[in-house]
Amino acid sequence: MSNIMDFGFDDSKVIKAAGVERFKQDRAGKIDRVSLIAFKTYHDVLLAGKAREKGSALTDVEKAELCAKIDSKLAGNLGKKPEELTEVDKLDIKSPRFSFAFTHWGDGVGGIRCLSTYEGTTLVKAELCCDRMGDADQTVATVMLQYPVDKNTQVDMDLLRERKYTELWIWKLSSKKFKKVEGAYIDARNDNRPVVDLKITLDGDPRYQKQVIEVASSATWAREDTDPEIRLWVLKQGLRAYKYVKDSLGFEMKKEALAEKLGGQAASAAALAASPETSASKPALQQSYDDLLS
Ligand SMILES: [Zn+2]
């Protein structure tokens, strides 16, 4: 059976744009107003807290008991039954969610996921990528909503209501940029504003995407006076787009394919590993202790 389909523009909705594009600013001094809209669940946050308290990972039974308790409390607060809770109901909008990975960037290879083994952030077994491309970078990504704004970078609520000039992006951050975002959130939290909009200004050449990151206000989409329908739409978009976040953290290349990509030097490194000089440099085992004593 063929899986080729005939269609016209009237039924072209079968063609879906894949993934979510990466946020980039295109001219020096450009100011965008955005909000981070992927969130952890209350369950994630509370279970992590309990594990810290306990000093070790929770058992499945402990997790199940805690989740049931959280569901029942949450449902009670929302006037629902636990089984009626939606994915959106479980989101803790005070806890932005990020994905993290070790990555490399190389000419001819592009952005790839580091293949080495880590325990937490400690490298325990280096693979070819680290040997050849140097230490991996810590890369973070999340989902961003970009607002429609007027010339003073104030949110245009009418346009937002119509979802016009309202963009969803994956925001990929170096560890340095992530620290800036974290700093902005810490300031906002200290100021009793846990859910915020950010103002991002491109500082210099667009090639480098150096950005000034500041808190703009409490998050427009989450404010009490914002249409609940917009709020729901934003949270759903955050959940949907988060599925693409992982893909932005470097291409997961197989070891063999990477060795091939890295070409000549990789092949000679492999040859070197198998060469007699290498084995000769290993400590040689003695046949017998007796020989050593005679
Ligand atoms: Zn690596």
C-alpha cells in the first residue's frame, strides 16, 4: 500500500510545519518582549523537594502516594475531581522548566550532543567528541512566547487576543546566558513577582546574539485581568512546544558516524589506539615472580 496522498489547498491542513523555530534577534538594539512559558508540574517541584529532604531518591511507592495527595489537594482547590485534572491544571507557573545537555559545535558537524558519560556535571568517560573538539558546552533550552508590542514595547492586548504577531520560539541558551535569565528571575522573586515578562535587547552584531536580559513586568499573559482563554492557550502552547526543546540541544550523532565525520584524524586516532607502540607503552605483565627473584 502506498502512503502517498492526493490533496489540494482546501485540505492542506494535513501539512504541518515541523518543530518550532529558534529565537533570534536580527538587528543591533532590537528589543523584544517575551515570557518563558514551559513549566514544571507541582508534582515535579514537590517530589524533588521531598527527595532533597530525604537525602536520596524517592521509591515508586513514595512517589505514588505523594502524587495522589497532590492531585487530591489540587483538585479540591480547583473544585474538580482528581481524575478531572488536566495537564494544564498541574503546571506550577512559578517554576519555569528548561532542558539541559552537553553539546559541541564543529565545522562540518554543526551542533551535536556530547557522547561522553557524565555523573551530574562531572565527566566520567570522555568520548571522541571531547577528545577531538575540546570540552563540551553546557546548553539549555526552553519555550518562549514573543508578544505583539507597540513602539514602546508595551504588549498590544488586542493583537495578543487575536494571536497576531504572537510568536512561539525555542530559546537556546549558553550557560552564561542562562545565568543572566536566572539572575533576572531571582531579582523578580525577591521583588515578589515570581511570574514575569522579560525584555531582551540585542547587544551588537546579530551573528553573536549577545543579549541584555531584563525583567519587564509581571507576566502579561498570566495577569488576573487577562482573558482566561489567553492564559489557557499560552499554557497549552508551552506544553506542546516543549516536545521540540530536546531536539534543539544538538543532533544526537552515533559514535561511528561522528568518527567518520571528523575524518582523517579520527581514523588515525583509532589506528594509534591499536598500534604496537601503544600496547608496548602499557605496563607489561611478568610471566612469573620466580624469575624476578632469581
Ligand atoms: Zn563530548
